Amino acid sequence: MSERFFVEQPITGSTAELVDAEAQHLTKVMRAAVGDEVVLFDGSGAEFTAKVARISKAAVTLEILERREINLEPRAELTLAVALPKGERQKWLVEKLTELGAARLVPLITERGVAQPVDAAIARLRRAVIEASKQCGRNRLMEIAPPREASEYFADDSLSMKLIAEPGGETLGSLPSEVSTIACAIGPEGGFTPAELKVALENQWRPVSLGRSILRIETAAIAVAAWSGLS
Amino acid sequence: MSERFFVEQPITGSTAELVDAEAQHLTKVMRAAVGDEVVLFDGSGAEFTAKVARISKAAVTLEILERREINLEPRAELTLAVALPKGERQKWLVEKLTELGAARLVPLITERGVAQPVDAAIARLRRAVIEASKQCGRNRLMEIAPPREASEYFADDSLSMKLIAEPGGETLGSLPSEVSTIACAIGPEGGFTPAELKVALENQWRPVSLGRSILRIETAAIAVAAWSGLS
């Protein structure tokens, strides 16, 4: 079976259990039977070959046959802090960032932002990460971090290589080979306010330009992920 | 008025005319009146300040007040030859490539491709280019070229810096500063066939890898456009 299935609990023992949508998909859509082999991942970095051992109404129990460490993560660990766009564009953003190997998405609460990162939205984004990971072969889940207020996030002194997308900033150029972690902030459609920008600059966030067009929020974030992964 | 309006005919004289959807949008949605000033572009590279001179049922006539050359094109001219994805993903692909400054999209007809670039689809994509250009400020339209058969396109000897996205290819690295035109081919979900790939290699297309995950078609194309525009 070529599809990959996601197990919510870390797989540590000799069995694993699929529940809810994943179990339904395996038995109803893929019509798996006891004895069939499938590929599982638990988001921790490894993938597993497993054999269907028991099918019940509520769950599918699988016997783990093999564990493989398959690491598809890019060289630099990228955190994107983004004033989320609305509707479908949110889901696209997450799908593309997952494919392109971003490590973490931090929903930014900004003065001019339009989408509120409420709990239901965050849960939806987490589900989109799993769906994209199943498809692209990535075994580590992109983290959807708890939302942060922009000025508070800009003052976080645990971050290194801090970039803020701003028209008129420096061009990105090529990524220095010694860089291992990057944080990049993308503002809402109307941009960060002067007050937000002031906090960023006071905390050594470096303004970078993403070309001369006006990019939509999700385009800017995807472009940074592609640049970080490919250059 | 902050919106930009697209004029199908190149603007060369002292007046211009908006018709159909653009005219409707100006008068019905934006409620423009005679004497109002608006920004026009005709896809040739310039934008114009114009004043509404006459509103009729079929068209809006505008008087050109100023012509400005505003060039937002990236340094390297990028052609993406892509086995189009299906449905909404096609529209997204075009929107993002337009924002990121790709010069040209060539729909590739491949053996394993799923979406047929029929005339209605091509017309829809051209409309998506205009919509994205209005929003991102680009004054030159990304060209939606006529569809080409992959093997025939690979043998086209008018192209330079020819890249073909293939798992296991070289990494992209940074874009050499002397490169002024790039062509990059992106295959369908199942990849190019060995026969198609053979023609590409015989014609000096260089296989490049876009990271270790399996990227969807539109993600691969967007990533190349971001890389070409930002590195």
C-alpha cells in the first residue's frame, strides 16, 4: 500500500493503533485486511513498516515490523512567524510550508492582522500539517506553535538570525553555510505598525526585501521557505 | 482609488477604454464617477494615471494624464514549463508565479500528465494572471504560452540555462549573477517518463533537486520562482 498513515501516539513498542479518520481511511477507503502491510509515521522523525493485526469498529491495531530513520529535514531550521491570512489561504500556507520543510509556524497576533488564531483554527492547521506530511514523505511534523503577540515575540531573546520581511529591506542573497536556525516574521496585509517595527528593530531583527512586487502573506512565507531550503 | 484596472488594448494615445468585467468593477463596485482618477496598466510594463471621462452601458472611457514606467521584473527572466496540476491548484500556481515575477508559464503536455491544457483552461489562467497583477503591482503580464509537447519542447534549441526538476539531481545553490534567462521544467505527479527524460538529457537539460521531500507540482514551480527571484 503506497499511502502513509499517521499515528498520534509516539510509536515505541511492538504495536501501534490507528483511530478515527486514519483508521476509517485504512479500512473503508483502502480496504485493508488483517495481514496487509502499511507504512506508519508518528511525527518524531522515523517511519515504520507495520502489519494489520486486528480491525475493530473503533481502531486498527498494527504490529511493528521495522523502524527506519528517514530524515528529510533541510539543513537550516526555519521558524516562520506569520500574521495568518484568511480562509483557504491559511490551509495552503501550511501545506506548502510543510512540503518545503519549515520547522515551525508561529501565528503572530498583530495590530493590523485580520485572522484571529483561535483554537479551532489552530487545530485545523495541525490537521493540514499531518495531511501534507503523509503526502510529501516528511516524518517530522511541522510544529504549529501557540500564537504570540508580535511585540512580545520580537523581544524573545532565544532566537538567532532574525529576519523581518519589509519593503525596502536588504535582499536575501544566499544563505550562509554556517547558519543553522532562522526566524522570519511576515506581517499582515497592511504591514506591521511603526510601533511593532520599532520593537523588532530594537531587538536586532534585520529587515529583508522579498523582491519588488507586493507579495500576499502566504506567498511571502512560502518564498522564504523555498529560499531557505534551496539556496 | 487604490485599485488598479487592466486595459486589454495597449495604451498608446490620450484615451483608454475599460470594457466588460473591468468596466463593471469600476462603476458598480467602486462607484466611480466622471472626473475620478484611477490607475490603469496594459501589461506592457508601464502604469498610467487616468481620469474617468465618460461612462456608458458598455464601456468606460478614460483620459490618460500620466504614463509611468514602473518595472518590477526580477533580474533573471524565468520560464517555467509545467505539467499542470488539476483544479484549484492550477489557479494557485498562476497567482503565485505572477506575484513572484516569473516571465512565462508553458503548459507541458506529458505522457503521465493529468490536466489537459485545453483552450478554456488557458483562458482561465490568463484571467488569473491579470487578477494577480492588479493586486501585486506588476505591470508586465506573465505570459501563458501555448501548450508544448514535452519531448518537442526539450529539443527546442532557443533556450539557455535549462533545468529539469528531478529527484537526485544537483542542488540548486545560488543563482550565478551572469545568468539572465532560465528555463525550468516540472513534470507531472508520476514524473517524466524515461523516454521524455532521455530527450531532455540529450539536449543538455540539467537535473536539479528541489530538496528531499516529494513536492507537489505547484509547490515545485513556486519554489523555483522564489529561488530565482530571491537568490
